[in-house]
Amino acid sequence: MVSYLLLPAVILYVVVSQPANITGTEKPKNETSFYKDKLKAIENELEKNNTFLVISEDNENFQDQKNEFLHQHCQQDLLINLSHVYCGEPFYAEMHNIHTDEWCVLKSIFRPYNDLTQCLELVTEYTGCYFPNPDIQDFFLYIHSTYFQNCMEKAEDLFEDAPTSLVVALTIIPVSLIPVMICLVLWKS
């Protein structure tokens, strides 16, 4: 029985260990220098296209944008006012049209929340501020504390731990089948 299991493994080892003798696929002798030259050309192109105005989350200084955009004058008072009046009021109206039980369902609030985010990005651009900034973060905290504060409680209620007896039974049954299967294999061989 063991020989039946070992024979395919030995054959596979012999086949894999032998080098393939395929004609027409020889590598060029200067392959590594070609790839190094190509890689160097790509790196040079990327350095020429350095986009220093693009801010990403990978950049650890993305929160210090106030220091990055010194030439822009941020009108904070106007930003706060417009974010509440121009963006907040339509969001409040849409949220009050949605039943409170649906506030934690992503499908129900996705469009209004996305519209709010896009509106706030436009307002920050209009007022000469950067996005995200502390005022916008405070606005989002206000929105979340008003509409979404109970969402985590509902999500936790949906997933309860299984009873210990069920977990033990579902663990012991497959584990106890392993020795039975080994005995059957040995008995048949």
C-alpha cells in the first residue's frame, strides 16, 4: 500500500529534477543588463514625473498639509459655515427621509454619504483649504455621532458566540474521525 503512494511521488521527483531540453527558448547572454537598463529607464521616467502636489496616505506628512500649502489662504470660518449650510443641510434632509432602522445599512446611506463627502471636497477647494482638515474631520465626527453612533451595537448583536457545547462537538467529531480513517486504511492494506 505504501509503495502505491510512494511511486507517484518518486516519478514526480524524477520528472521535476530533470532539466527540460526545449529548443528555441535560450536566454540572451546579456539578459540581466537588458532588464537593469529597462528598470533604470523606468525609474528615471518616474523621477521626471514627480508629482509633489499629490498627497497620499503613504506619505506620513499628509496630516501636516497646512505646512505644505503655505501659498493658499484657508478661509476657515467660511469653510465651517458652508460645510454645515451647503453640505450638511441636504444630508440632514436625506437622512431624515430614511427610516432610522436603515441608518446602519450601507446600501441605504451610501449615496447621501458619498454626496456629502464630494460636497465637502468642493467646499474645501472653494475656500482654499486642503482636504481632509481638522474642521472637516470635526464635521464628520458630528455626523457620525448624530446618525451612526448605534451602528456598532446592532452589528455586535447580530453575531453572538456559539454555545461551548456546540463548538466542542464540532471540533471533536472531525478530530475523532482521523484515527478511524487511519484504521480503515491500515485494515484494507
